[in-house]
Amino acid sequence: MATDAFIEELWRYTREVPMGEHPWFQGILQHRWSREQIILGEVQHYLRIRTNPIFFGYMAVNAVNEKNYELMETILENFMEELGGERTHVDIMLQFLEEGGISRDTADRAEPAPGTLAAIEMIIGCCQRRSALEGVAMLAFVESQLGGAGKVSDKVYRELTGHYGFSPRAAETYRLHAEEDEGHGNRQIDAIRLLANDAETQDKVRAAVKLGLTAFTLEWDGHVQAMTGKREFWSG
């Protein structure tokens, strides 16, 4: 399949799972969740985010082992945005929990909800056992959905700091998602466009994109499960 047509196919799969319609995001945008419920959801967010170094590490190692140096540059750019600098994404997540009265120790001892646990295992498993390109593909389209002006994370940030009265420091994780995830996604999609140019590779990338859409849907399910105490999953 021609590369442009393949990328459009992947976007069609992505549009079938509109993350902005997930109950976690809709509950914030429609003001259905309380501040206390949102903090419970963000504890689950933290439990997933703290695994970022694990799966980014697997992706980097796989890229080196595969001698896929073009992809390595993309992975390292994203790695440094997530984990470099004075504050990592985990540090920024903790700012949210601190405003809600949750310490890091308490968050670390929290039990992952079923959706959170499934998402963690799926994301790490994909990055550990599949190629670096498949790991990138798993993340690319989800991040492109969430990041960017006027997209999901940007809208959530405005509601958290506006209607809910969280400080910009607490809600900074969503501001960063809005600012950085679009760039992450676009860089990763560009890498797919460059490297997924044969049928076998496209089959693997297609499967990885679908896995990513399911994994992150389960992550948001975990937020809602923690808030409600109900083992329910979004039908999509």
C-alpha cells in the first residue's frame, strides 16, 4: 500500500476511537465529576505515567539493536521531553496529587484499577517484545488526538483551572499534553511514513496502532473505575 494511503488508513482506525468522547474527559468537560473524584482519577494517571521510563527505555534499546538510527532520533527527542530537564512528567503529575492532598508515598501504594493495570501491561509489553517502530506506532496516533490547541488536553486544562479551580501548577500535566503530544505524535507519524513502506511492516504497524488505541482507552477506564468503584469499561 502507498505510504500516504496507509497513514490515512491508520487515521481512520483512530477516528473510530475518539478519545475526547471517553467518560473520563466528558465528565470533566461537562462538570459531572467532583474535584475529589478527579484526584482519584489522577492517582491512576500517575501510576501509568511512572512507567514511562520503562517503555521508552525498551523502545530506545530496540532501536539500537535494530540499528534503526533514524527512529532513534525521534525516540530520544520524545524521551527528553518526557524525562529530561529539571522536572520529569512524573514530577509534574505529583504537583496535581499534592494539591489534592495525596503524597507520593500514598500514590505509590495505591492499587491500580483494572483498566490502569491492563494499560500498563499492554504498553510495556508492546515496547518490550515488538520492534521500536511498533512501539512508536502504538503511541503516535493517540498522542496526536490528545495534543494540540483546541484538542482534548487543552479543553481539559481550561476546565480544570477554570470551573474546578485547580491551580495552573496542579493541572500542568494537561497543559504539557496539549503543547507536546501533538509534536510527539507528528514526529512519530512522520517516522511511520518514512519506514513503514512494505506490506509486512505495515501489517505490524497496523496491529500496534490498534493495540495503542485499546491500551489508552483502558487507561482512561481505570480513571473512572477508581472514581466510581465500578468495574466498567467504555464501549467506545
